[in-house]
Amino acid sequence: MKAKQFDTDFNGGKDITAVLDLSQARRPLQKQRRINVDFPDLDA
């Protein structure tokens, strides 16, 4: 896939994860941390 097509697909909201190699993905200089989130129960 060429970069122009990648950008067009990404900007158009298409799922581009199939063309990415995520096996080596990381976020340098950012440590991982756990957070807890409570969501309201909308069925009540």
C-alpha cells in the first residue's frame, strides 16, 4: 500500500490495522500504568 492510499484510508475512517505490523509496536519514553474507570449503569 502506498502512503497516499494509507493516508486516504486512515482519514476516511477505514480500518488500517490489517496493513500495520503491530508485533514490534511500543510507545517509547512512556511507562505503562493501570487506571480504574467506573461507568454508569444505563440499564437501571
